[in-house]
Amino acid sequence: MIDLHNHLLPGIDDGAPDLETALQLARIAVQDGITHLVCTPHIHPGRYDNDRHSIHNAHQQFVRGLDQAGIELRVSWAAEVRFGMELMASQAEGNLPFLGRWQDNKVLLLEFPHSEIPFGAERLTRWLLQRNIVPMIAHPERNKGIMRTPSKLKPFLEQGCLLQVTASSVAGHFGEAAQDIAHSLLEQGLVTILASDAHNVQHRPPRLTEGMEHAARIVGDTQAERLVKDTPWLIAQSHFA
């Protein structure tokens, strides 16, 4: 399986605080059947001021640690980029780390504020799409604005944005409301991929199997596997060429 949203890189956001924890998380991922990770630390100006340089350095440290520990896991890097006008400057400067490609366009893992969908947000996603960048909206099922009004997703879907749903939301670990929306999105065929959004060992480990099994009860085994294998690989294969 291939996980395209996780916070395993050590010491640069609210995920793994150090290399030891990152390696512990990597072992959990391998035990779950994950073979490839694209690590996606936060880029959130004023909170997590990461850039391509800081992410690349953390990735190199992680790769060396994996090699020394003999952990068979292939890892690359991108970012989970917070919604905001800073995005436009980063794009102009060529500093946005992309998750991969979708139908000859670049894919950006885009995070909205947890409490809402900002007013007029579809203007920024349209701006990205006009520049051949497809936003993949991170964990929409956990956004409180979407929980209150699921139809707030509609303009983004109509534009052609992609959706990444958290595997553990499908399994019910983020509560009933998030699970209901995750299941509804699966039933409607709107989920592009499932990912772990792993942050820590105890509460948010890098596991996809349980969520995939719950998804299979809704969409069938073949489609559920596609959400954690075929489609993530289609998007991110350039990272591992």
C-alpha cells in the first residue's frame, strides 16, 4: 500500500518529534503492509514555517535512519500546504512541493482550516487549477464546516478538485460525524485516495488496512484496494522512478 499523507518526518511539525519516533512509526507502517510513503509535513506560515529545504533535510535524516535500522520502506516527500494567500507567492517562486501528478497536472495536498471552509476559497482553488495544479483536499470529512454543511464541498468537486479521506475516519476513530461523511463520500464515488494522516504511535499511527476493510464493505474489495494502491501509485510514481 502507498500512503500519501502522513507526518513521519522527524522534528519539523506536530508529527514525529524525533528520529526514534519516526522509525517506530515506520515499523508500524511496514507491519500494516505499507511499502511506500510520500511524507507530507505541514507548511503553515506562522506555525510550521517549513519549505523545500527544511523538508528535504528532514527526509534525508529519515532515509539514513531507515537504512541504518534495516527498515524496508521507500519514502519521498511533499507537503500538506495550508490554505492561504501565501500559496500564490510560493507558487510564483517555484517553492510548492507537489504530491505527484494527475492527468498531466501537478497535485497539491491542500489543507483548509479545521473549523471551516474559508469564504471564497474556491477562488484560490480555481487560481491553482488555471496553473495546472489540482488541489487534493486533505481530510474533508474532518472539517467542521463540512460536517455542518456537506454541500460546501460541491463547488470544489465541480472544479475538479480531488479528495483525500483519512483511513481511520472510515473506521470510526474520528467520531461518528466524520465517519458518516467519509462513508457518504465513498458511496458517491468521490474519494480519490485513503491515507493515514499519521502523527503519532498511540492515537494516529500509519495504518491503512482497517480503513480499507471498512471501505470495502461500501465500495467492494477492488475499489477499496484501488484507493490505497493503484490510485496513490498513479499520482506519486514519479517520486519513486
